[in-house]
Amino acid sequence: MADKTNKPVCGASAIKGGILVLTALALSTAVLPAQQVVRVGMFPNVTHAQALVAANMSREGNGWFESRLGVPVKIEWMVYNAGPSAMEGIFTKAVDFTYVGPSPVVNAYARANGRDVRVLSGAMRGGEALLVRGGGITKPEDFRGKTIATPQLGNTQDVVCRAWLISHGIKVTLVGGDARVIPTANPDILPLFQQGKVDAAWTVEPWVTRLINEAGGKIFFADRDALTTVLAGREAFLNDNPQLAAKFLAAHRELTAWVLANPEEARKRVCDELSAIMHKKMSRDLVDEAWTRLVPSDEISSAPFETFLAQARQVGFLRAKVDLGKLIWRP
């Protein structure tokens, strides 16, 4: 009888013990912070060097940003062809940050009445150029009647190209004018240039170098100090995650300094990541040559954006007055 009396008691103790173990596990699990996903846009261009380096480190499982944000974070890298597409990513909440050209940022900011998009930092200067083929174009007026390719309608090179032509007395419209500007994805510009179907192209590295080496292109105009790439963020994400955003900005600045201090490894990682994105081996010599035409820089001010705003108005992309006072985000 004693044995029968003790069995239920032993069973109750086991149940209580099990409950305590499960409770302890639940409590220990509850205090573990959930992994946050941060989505970052970039282009497969050498002018997005910081993004390419960081994405390459993420690919190896030793991410630059992941190790510096202070919370468990997974970075998802989103690849775009040009700026307007990246800005659509901001509007649709597909990305939280993106490396992008400054002109699409200004256009998006104006389109959203000063909301939705903010600029956190500079990223790259230089690395873009207007190239011509053959010897038929030696002065600005020679662009009359010519066809010029740009990466995408409304991207930085597209707006700058149109504004540059207009400033030299060459009328251009969305579909024609004295010269024809045709938005064309970078990978498609090269064969068109080689086949003589376009007379010129305004694009960025590594396509500048490829047009020179593979299609006989010549640089007609280039501004080494031109602001080519910035780091932008989605306003709602910045407002909801101010500390994380501030750490992301700090990590970007630290990465820019690292790229400047370690150009050899930076170029290797850029080359490796471009090869992975494009599923084709990228020439290291190509990246090395492209690197000579650009300058990583995290400097930022409102002045260049005022210029891009004026150019957007000049080419007819913007008409309304825009106050850029809130464009640059400060932590």
C-alpha cells in the first residue's frame, strides 16, 4: 500500500519539475533579442565600393555592418541598376538604406513633398564620365544630331547629361531635340557603343573603363569631384530605429576610412563581389583602372543637392519649389 501511495506523489514532483524546466527555458528564450533584418540597396558599380565591400564580407559570414550595429542583425543586400529603381524601393518599403546617386534622391524627396527619403552621408566622388566614340565629336556643339546613352531616365548621369547639353546650347527633350538622350541599362550601353548605335554615353565605373578598353571610347568630359554616390535612408525606418540608424551611419563612415586605408583589399573585394553578382569573372585590372578615377568620401553638405535640384528643373523633371532643409538626416 505504501508503494501505491508514493507513486502519485513521485509523479506530481516530476510534473512540477518539468514545469519548472519548461518555465526556465521559456524565460531564457524570451530574453534573447530577435534578429532584425535590415535591407540595403546598391548597384553593381565600382562607384558603390563601400556597399560592394560590405556585401562581400556579408557573403563570407563576417559582415562589416552586422558586427557593428550592437543588436543581432541580418543585412539583406538588394541590387538595383540605377537610382530611380532604388527610390521606388524606398517608397515601397523594400529597402531601409540604399547607396544611390544624388539626383534621384532629390527627385524622390521632391515627389514626396520632403518626406520618405533622407541622405545620411556621402559615399563616392568621381568615377563618372561622358565618353564619345570615333573622332567626330571634338567640341560640345558636335553633339547636335547625336545619340547619347545614359543608365536610366532620371538617374544622376541622365539628369547631368541633359543639363550639360542644355548649358551648351543644345536643346534636349524627353524624346528628342537637337540631340537624343536614350536611357539604357549599363550592360546594354556597351554593345550599342561597340556597334555604333550610340555616339556617346554618360555613365559610371566600371563601364567607363569598359567603354574605353572594349569599345574604343574616349573621355570627353569628367568631373573628378562630382558627387556620384550617397547613402540614403527611408525616413520611417530612421524615425523608428534612430540608434540603429546612427550606428549604421557610423559604420559606413568607418568603412569609408577603411577603404581609403586598404585600397588593395578593397579593390579585391569589389572585384569578387561584382563577379558574384554578375555571375561572370570580373577583371581585376578593370577594377584597378576604374579605381584611379574615383575618390571614396563621406563628406556631405546641401550645396551639391541644390545644384542637382536646379538641374532637375532645368531639364524639366521638376517644377515645384522644394525646400531641401530636411533632406540631410542628422543623428
